Amino acid sequence: MPIKNIITKWAVSMLYKKEFAMSPYGGAFLKNPEPAIAYVKEKIDKLLKTKDDHAAQRDVKCQIFSDFKTIYDYDLNNAIFPEPFGTFASQEAKEQLIKQKLLYEDFQLYLGDIFVNYHCELAKERQMPTVDASPFVIDYNELVDIALAEYVRVLLRIPHPVQIRRKDITVAEHFTVECRGMELSIPTGRVQRQVHACAATFILPSLIEHYLLLYLENTVISQWINGMSGKRLNTDEAALYQKFLDMKKIGHGIMTGDRKTTMERIWDMGIKYSVFPEDCSMKEILCGRGGNFITLGTILKSTYARTRIKAEYLQILDYMFGKKLLNLRNSIAHGISTNYDYLSLAFVGIMVQMIWDISTNDVILGYEFE
């Protein structure tokens, strides 16, 4: 049952002492979710009320992300979390696992529940946004569409056209599972597997990496284009500059020459004419590292990127993809055995929202290439 339809007597409370318990099957569940559910319902309602007002909804989303850090920091110090089972190399390793598990539970309960339920309402009304990026050698719109199509199919519980028969799971007692942050007790007998949007889960981290880097690159190129205006350029410099002016005018372009050499020429011109500062992290965004594109982990460690990504979004990206936190991309890409469900629909909902927000210029500060 969608959280939106739950009527609760609890007042909306962002911070309260949560009490988690461990099921016999190793999963944690929240014994007192009512205040959190009330908070989540309020945020879903705000997103729905502002869905046609971009500026107002941007403020709501930033508040949700800002609240999440406050909630997680509070829970780290106050939540009652069960003792994890197993042996650990050190007390520090044990505490790190508890922090990761708590972060996962809060992601499910707050951000996952908010955005999955919000998107579910949009999907029912056929109002799901999409990303209409300019096609390059790879048409990333196709990847976005595939991810969104599967996500919507799961949200609306539309059966997959190809069904694979699986052996039923049975247990000897009640089994507690998580469903969009709510505790459900399933009686003895058949236990339903949690449904995932697996293709979307695998596609979306790469899209986030692609669009973050693309938009960050364009902030550097835009600074170069604006800064070179009025400079006395030689013939080769003027030809390169005009090419990028033309690309900016039409909104996109494909370089037929060597990308590394082209970007390094832009950087050298920016330094020569005092358009760029001597900033290695800024150069790395534009030119890559060792001639290669930088990856998501490197982007999130970049000093330049961290000054350009809006703080509320940067914190969520750190939580999701930080190596010592959820490490989501590496878990998905390499099938790392872990202690949480990295295929959870909650992560898909958050990543979909992140893609939309990058494409509508809500994530990168000072983006003006278009």
C-alpha cells in the first residue's frame, strides 16, 4: 500500500529515537516507523503540490536532501541498532558495518519512500519526466528510456513479458520484510521476493557519471568561451574558438579530432590568456587523467567538482557512491557481496531523480552552456 494512502495519528517528526531489530533471517527492521512515515507522507504531498512549479519543487527537494543528513547524523548517535552477527577484524570494522547498515535503512525509509512513491503517482498520471539530451556517438537518451521504462513497469506492477519460473520460498514462521520503508509481517507459507528494476539499477550509475562529467566539463568550457571573448587570437586559436561558439549556439557538437588533444588545447589557451587558474582538479575535469575520462569516484573527490555540485546533492552522492559508505556503483558493477540490497528499488528512485535534476540544471552550480 503506498505511504500516501496511510492515515497516521503520529505528528510529523523528523528526529526521534528509532529502535531497530534483527529478523531471524539477518535483515533489520524498524519497530517504531510511525513518525518517519508521517514525515515521508508530508514530503510526498509537497512534491506532488509543486510538480508544476520548478523553482518551488527544487526548494522542496533541497530541503529533503538537507533533512536527510540531519536525520542520519542524529540516528548515528541515538538509534538503537541490534548487534550484528559474525566476527570482525576490529571494533572499528564492526562500527563501520553498523553505520553502513543504518545509512541503508535510512535511505530506504526516507529518500527511497519519498521518491519511489512520488514517482509512482507521476507514473499513474503519465507525467514522468524524461531526459532529452543531444545525441552524440552514443545516444544516451536510449539508455535513459530503457531505465525509465523498466522503473515505471515495476512501479505500476506491470508483469515482465518474459516470465522465468522460480522455485517458491517457504518459511516456518512469520517473516519480516521491508516494503518501501514499511514493516510487513508475512504469515507462514509463501514469501514474495522483493521486486527490483535490475536493468535500471545497472544503467543509472553510469548515466549519473556521464551527465555529471558532461555538465562539469561544460562549466569549464563555458568559462573558456566567455573568457576568450575579445582576446587577440592567432589563426588556429580563432578557428578552435569559433568551432565551440558554433556548438554552443546549436546546443551540442561532436569533435572529429582527438578529444584529449582538443581539450588540452582549450586548457593551454585558458592558461595563456589568464582565463583559467592553475587548478589541477579543474584541468582533470576537462582533460581527464592520463588521457582517459575520469570516473564517478574521482569526480566526487575532485576539488573543482565539489565546489560546483550543489551541497545538498553532493552529500547524497557521497552517501550512495562513497567507498566507505554504501559504495553503490562498485557493488552493482562488480557484484560485490555485501550486507544490504544494492538492487533495491529505493536506489533506483533516488538515481532517477538525480538524473532528472542534473538535466534540469538543479545540481551543477553556474551551468550556462545552453
